[in-house]
Amino acid sequence: MCLTGVDYFSTLGYQPSIAFEATGLLAPLATVLLVVLTLCGALPVYRFVAGQSPHGQGSIGMLERLVRGWGGKVLVLALLGFAATDFVITKTLSSADAAKHVVSNPIWPTHHLPLELSRQQLILTMFMLIVLGAMFLKGFREVISLAVSLVAVYLALNAIIIGLSLNYIFHHPELLEQWIQAVAYGTPTDWQIREEHAPVALSRGGWLSIGVLCVLGFPK
């Protein structure tokens, strides 16, 4: 399950900043759509695929059992090509993003290293890609163990961040009240949504406008 859904988990890691960029103060409400889609759409599919391929082959392994002959082999090879491309893009973007976070952290010894930040980020990215590639070369079982460990750490960090955030809001309730006021009685401009992204018909605000803008911003 962790290995099958790791691509989805990595996408969720980028979601908060993307949602805020697309919908501004409406980001928490727009994220509700993603939560519903995840729980009602993606999660059942991933659970079914994981149940049908307990050894980790995924949907391609399921398709291989259903389609026979040379046509099936060509189809599987084509899908493997798409999967490999997606894998390379995802792991490269994720590694580069992780390296950027590392070198931007105040704890990172920037001043003690002779290389500039861009060079440090490149070296860290390549190092993580090499380690990940070595894990796949070593064996599939090791990759699954790594995926489970990473997902466990990811979920634990999310729990810590959400817990600290809720605790901060609990001790600063005025922030929540200000946000509710800004959302309920604001306009697209007040919601930090660019005017060209907000249809003219929605410029008056209101909960209908909020719902429509959340739906329009969801594809982003």
C-alpha cells in the first residue's frame, strides 16, 4: 500500500503551497475537495490494487494477468514506459525539492561549506537519487521496507504539524475568527485571488461564490 501510493503521498506534500497559490485564503476550503477525492476515490482504488497485487507489482501486474498474447505484452511494455517516465520525473522533482529544503534550513552549515547553495542542492539531489537507485538494484523487498518507513515518518510529521497548528489556533482564537470573517464577508480580492482568475459574476462574494471558486481552483 505504501509503495503503490508513494506517488500520491509525494503529490500531497506539494498540495498546501499549490492550494494557497491558486485560491489564497480559500485554500483550506478548496483542500476539502481533495480530502473527499482522496478518501472516496483514490484510497479505495489503491486498496484494491494493493489487495490484488500483494507482492507489489501494482496495476501493471494485474493487467498482465488479464491480457494475454503479444498484444498484451506490447501494452504492458508501453505502460511500463509511461510508469518509468513518471517514476524518473517524480523522484527527481521530489529529491530536488527535498535538497532545496535542506540547504535552506538555518541548521544547514551553509557558511562552513565552500560550495554555493545551488551546487550543494545539486550534489544532495544526485546523492539521494543514487541512494534510491541503489535500493532498487539491491532488491524489491528493500524498496518496500524503505517505502513503509518513509510513509510512516511522513504521516508522523504530518501529525506533529497538524497538532502544533491546532494547539496554536487554540491559544490564538482571534486568528481563526479573522479568517472566517475574511472568507465569509470578503471578495475575491480579499481572498487573495487575482482578479483575472475570478469571474465577474463572482465578484460580489458570498458562499456560492466561495464554493464555485474552490471548484474552479481545484484542478490547479
